[in-house]
Amino acid sequence: MILPDFIGLLIFLFVPILYALYISFFNWDGLSEMHFSGIKNYIALIKDDGFLNSLGVTLHYVIIYVPAVFIVSLLLALLVQAIDGKAQNIFRSLYFVPYSISTVVAATIWLFLYDNRKGFFNTVLTAVGLPRGTFLSSGAQALESVAVVGIWLVCGYNMVIFLAAIKDVPRSYYEAAEIDGASSLRKFWNITLPSIRDTNIFVLVVTTVNSFQVFDQIKIMTAGGPGRATEVTVYYIFNQAFGVYRFGYASAASILLALIMFALTMIQFKITGMMKEG
């Protein structure tokens, strides 16, 4: 059983990474002969304002997306847990529905909701006498508006994960706390949250990794605009590879992004490990 798993890991993970690393040392447009350039692609990336801007935009997205997904998913799990009987299954299924929708379909739906003239949100705003929002056409709002779509898509999935973890917390812990007169907030803070610590770590790490890989919503809703306000690094890499056919340059950017993601993941594990020991 180990050998087939290892072969699958080798073919679908390590081979593409190694090939991308190999290409990153060449100038190549995908058709003509490859020309070795050493580390010139990496040096150029470090000096490239477009690449550096994309890293900043990506970090901004991560800062918005990760805490929001964690908090909203956990709150939904707590709300569903408080519901008794068959209604709990109904609400759990309803919250999970967005995750079952294709990202492209979801982005298209939200694109219409955000429409400046006839979108649902602007229709409501004008109906109550408020000015129209420029959700996707304003550099100050576009990234946050796209992040809302990502949050809406995944919260149901993470809610199910949190709900399963909360259900595994022994009921006796809560009964003992109730005897001591503990409030609901105190029970959550002193019992629920510590008891699902491993789940918290899992959700945070996976959500962080996914946030660095955001692409579909950007491609469908803003195409990196307005200006470069939503040009995340993955979209920048896509444009370099399939827009101007700089495959070596795009591969170098991919490797740098992978290293950044790996470093941040290790930092997360280190911090959570220190919290466990504490």
C-alpha cells in the first residue's frame, strides 16, 4: 500500500515541483528553444514592482480571509450545535450548500449581485436612500468584495469540521462547569476552544494555504483590477505564463510563492506548538 501511495505522490506532487524549478532557470516562451539564464529570473522578480505588488495584495487578502473564515465557521458551528433535533441536520445542510457550488458559478452569481447599476446590493442601498456601492470598480473595496465570495464558499465546509469536533467534547465537562455556575462564554473559552485545538490548527493552516492560491474569483470578477488592486500572486503568475508567455519567469514566481507559503505554514505550526506547550 505504501509503494502506490509513494508513486502517486511522486508523480502528482514532486515531479511538477521539480519541473517548475528546472524551468525557472531558463528563458522560455513555451515554443522556442529554452535558454539557460541561471538565477536571473529570481533576481528580476525581487526587483519587479508587479510581483511585489501581487505579494502585498495576496497578503492583504490572507489577512482578510483567514480570520473571517475561522470566526464565521466557528460561530456557525456553535449556532448549529445549539439547535436540537432534525432541524440541526437541515441547517447544517443549508450552510454546506455554497461549498458544493462551483467557484466559477459562485463568482458569476456574485458578479451580478455586485453590479453597479442593477445589482441586488445596490438596489437595496438605493431603496433605503443610501449611495450606491462601487464594490468591484473601486480599488478600496474590490479585494474585500472578492474575499466575501471566498468566505461564503468555504464557511459551510469548515463549519462541518468544527461541528464534528465540538460534538466530540465530553458532555461531562460542560455539566461540571454548569455546577460551578459557569456562563456560556466561559464554557466556550475554557472548555470548547481548548478541546478543539487540533481542529483549530487544521482549519487555520488549510485556510491559509488556500488563501494564497485564490484565483478563480479574481479571474471571473475583476481580472486583477481595478488597476492592480486585486492582482494576487497566482493571477500574476497566470498572466506571466499565458499572457506574455514567460514560462521560466512564471515558474520562478511559483517557486518563490511556494517557499513563502511553506515558511508561513511552518511559523503557524511553531506558534501553535508553543501555545500547546504553554
